[in-house]
Amino acid sequence: MLEIPEAQTIARQLKEAVYGKIIFKVTAAESPHGFAWYTGEPADYCEMLEGKKITGTAAYGGRPEMWAEDMRLSFADGVNVRYFDADAKLPVKHQLLLTFEGGDSICCTVQMYGGMFAFRDGTNDDFYYIVAKEKPTPLSEEFNELYFDSLLADNVKGKLTAKAFLATEQRIPGLGNGVLQDILWNAKIHPKRKVSELSDKEIQTLFVTVKALILEMTEKGGRNTEKDLFGNTGGYMAIMSRINEGMPCPACGDIIKSMAYMGGKVYVCEGCQII
């Protein structure tokens, strides 16, 4: 799934690939998918987007976004967003296809689920979108130690585990179960450990790790468990991931294990991350 590093990477690549281009044709929901989500009716996307010029891009949390004059096209959750040259072979099935005047295209496919939301700027009332726009990203100066401490307020320390604190309730939009794994390993904190048990030094280490690691992942074009706009895997080599499950931890040599926790898998080194 796209998280902060991948959303930032795709937004940057979209700007480089299609900025200033005119959308010639829009094909939406040609391959029906029960868990492909749109704004209103997919058939209306032609009227909303055709003839519009790409005027910018952005990333909010885990959502890359493309600006088409007064319209916005936000890619959410599990959408695979890919760029294709004019002479490239497109996927047989797709849920949204934008073809530009030069013949190149942006093709979106959905496997499990995903959203491709087109809307006029300022009209999207989706809670997750609004929160992602309003809250500071760990890549910003506004996301400082004082702000991080504020996220721990309201008795959060007393009831949440490390995973729950970082990756639920949109506390840090775009920081999800994927990015979480290496953050906690680098900070030497077990996902199931209660935040109330962390010392002041551990909390400071966690803050520094969140900032530093998300920046590193972003600068390297995302994680190697995900793909960018051109179908290439990211340059950040994830350590706590499905790729390395069963392998020795590079820090202590213990075997990297997975376990089900809070609706998803977590990867841990029990030698480094003591609960």
C-alpha cells in the first residue's frame, strides 16, 4: 500500500511526466471492479477531466494527487498508478485510464481495493482526505518534537501500544503498517509495547526515528516492497518486511519473524525489540 514515501515519490514523478499536458480522453470503469471507488459515477469523469491541463501535483499522507486546472484527482489506498509512453502496451484490464494529447497515458489498476477520486478543488469532504491535508507530515518542519508530544496527549500514553499510536486514528496520515515496521525496529521498540512503558529517552528516539526514516525512504524513492509511477521498486531496502521474513536480523542475528496483530502482520526481531 502507498504510504508517505511512495505518495511523495509518485507525486513528484507525475509532475515530471505529465505537467502541462492536456487530457485527451478518459476511460473509467472499463473493467468493472467491486472495490474500485470513484466520486459519483465513473461515466462523469469524461466531462470532469477531458480537455483539462495538468497544472500541478501534491501528496497528502499516503495519497498522491494530480491537479487538472480546477479539478483534483486523488489516488487512495490500493491503486496502482502507472505512466505509459504512447507506444507502450497497456494493461488489458484497468479501472481508470487518462490518455494525453501526445498519446502517453496514466493507467490505474486495482487489485484488492482502491480509490480514484475526481472532484472540484475545495469540494472533497472525505474525512481521511481532509485530515491528511490539515495535519503536518513528518517531512515538514511543523512536525517537531513539540507536535509529536501533543499526539501523546489526552491519556494516549495510558492505553495504546506503539503500533496503535503510530498507525491508527490518522494521528500521522500516511504512516501505516508498512512504514511502521522499520521505524520500530530502528527505535528498538516492539509493536505490542505500550507507549506508557516508554521512557522519555525512548519517546525522543521514536520521534527522531520517525522523522529520519521517512525522509530517507522518501529520498530513496520509496520502499523496495512497493512500486513507483514507472513500475520500479523503491530504493529503500526494508528490513522488517515480508521479503526478509525468516532471515537473520542484520543487527543481532536473531530470526525476523511475523505475527498477526491489529488486523495485519507485524515483522519483528525479538532480539532487538524486547516486549
